[in-house]
Amino acid sequence: TLNQTSTDTVALHDSLDVVMSSVPYGTSGSWPTATTGRSIERKVVTGLDNDGSNWTLSTVWTLSLSSGTPGMLNNASPDTVAPGGISNLTAIAGTNDGEVALSWTAPGDNGAYGAISTGTFQVKYTTMGIINDFDNPPAPTTTVNITTGAVAAQSARTYTVTGLLPGASYWFAIKVQDHGGNWSVWTSSATNPVMNTLAYGPAKDTVPDAPTSVTIVGRGSNYLQLTWTAPAPFPSDMAAYEIYYGTTTALYTGTSTVSGNSPISISTTATSYTVSGLIQNATYYVALRSVDSGPNILRSAFSTPEVSTCVKAAAPGQSDSFVGTGLST
């Protein structure tokens, strides 16, 4: 039975320094279960304190001799054995734009054995190349700390990295720290060609949706006016809209010395545009596409339905503004 007046933790360790059981330091009561262990350790807020003089056992110890006895009171042994290194870190494109899904097998608290009762998985990643030296990775590098508890040895672990540049390739590395502050090692595939061979991959790059509700709202002797609605959800890496036009349906080879030849690239903030410098009395067919940014530039399908109008001046007394007809193809 422990009887103390602090808020730290007292842990019972086995012969491999794995925590078998623990109780709050400052609680008067029996150990939760009958457990066989080798040493007892007090873990304070600022670190590990193995000085047996900081605590005492009452005259009644609830572990019977048949269950084993704890180690020597003044010879508590700190955890100095590091977790095993992770050898199968795998990176694949995630579900959404700019995501990478990571997976790996957790090591033990001590090498390959023992649950990691309280620890941290530390992930580092960069676009600059493979990470050989975990402590000195290529710059710039981002670090993510994943706190965890009660992780069984050899259990499957996953984590999704978000906010990356869609389509860009990233290299990853990982270490784990146990409750005793011991860090595992990182071994890249450049150091050992059979370890962590899949620890790199591209962030998810989704083909953007096309703009919708494309409408011709006006025309004149040499121009036509367009409006449309932005795709929803709006792509995080949206770079431009492209306006395709021509005098043959679905063949967008139109030319203009004013607005530019088809396709015309315009800002993603626009939802309207006037195509000028067209041939009077010619019928023009129009469609739009969304375009994302690099490194792999992706374009949406053409907007549907295709819209068309005959470019000509309005009759005297009539307005140039009207709603064009959409033609399904």
C-alpha cells in the first residue's frame, strides 16, 4: 500500500523496465492488481526521480509472496532501454487534396517488447529529399509530435498529414520516445535498402471540378459576355479558369487579337468575362475548365452544357443583354 502526499506517479517495472502497473503518488490505497515486478520508480513532473528516500512503503504490502515482490526500495532502476526503430514507415496519397496517409508498425517500449505506456511519435517531413540524419534533415523540414499512450508492441499505427502542396512529393522519417525519455533510432532506405523503402510519396492532388451555370448574358457585334458559378468545394490549389471558344461545337480553336486565342486564362476570383474581338455574325460555342497549380497541373472536364450564341449587333431599339441557350452534347 502506498501512502504519499504528492501528485507524481509511482510505477512498478518488470525485468525489461516495462511499466507493469502504476498508481498516483499521493494516493493511499492498494496497488490495483497483484503484479510481479523488479523495481519501483517514482516519476515526477519534471522527469524521473529514482531516489527511494522520496517515498516509503507501509508495513502492509498487498502483493503476496506467491505473486512476487518488488525490487529493492533504494535501488529503483530507471528505464534506460530505448524503443525499437520503426522499419516500415509507408506514405501514400491521402483522401483529400494536400493529404498524405502514413502507416507503420509500433515497436516495443524496450526494443521489440512491452507496451509504450506514455510516449511520443515524432514525424519529420520535407520536399527536399530523403531524410538520412533525423536530427539534421534537409531544410526546410516540418516536425509533428503525436502523443500517445497504451500502444501495444507490433500494433498497426496510422496518421494523416494535412495541409501539404497537392501533387508535391514528400519524404518522411519517424522516431518514438518512451516514458523514460529514450528515443528510438531512424534508419532510412539509403542507409539500409530494406528498411523504410516506402517512406515517401505525393500529397493527394484531386482533379478540380468544372465551374457550373455557365451562361451567355450578353452579345454584340464582336463580343459575348459570360457568367458562371465557381466549383464547390473550391479547390485549395485552384490556379485559374480557362475559357474555351470556337465556331465549331466542341472544337475550341477560336482566335482573337483582343481577348487572346482560345483558351483564355483568367483569375480564379472572376465569375464573369467578356470575350472580345470576335467575328461578326458567327456562331460561337463556349465552355470553361478549372485549372489547379503545379507541380502536376490538372484540369477539370469541360463545363456542361456547352453554351452558344451568334455574335451580332442588336437590332435598333433592342438590348444586347440576354440569356444564351445551352446545348447538350
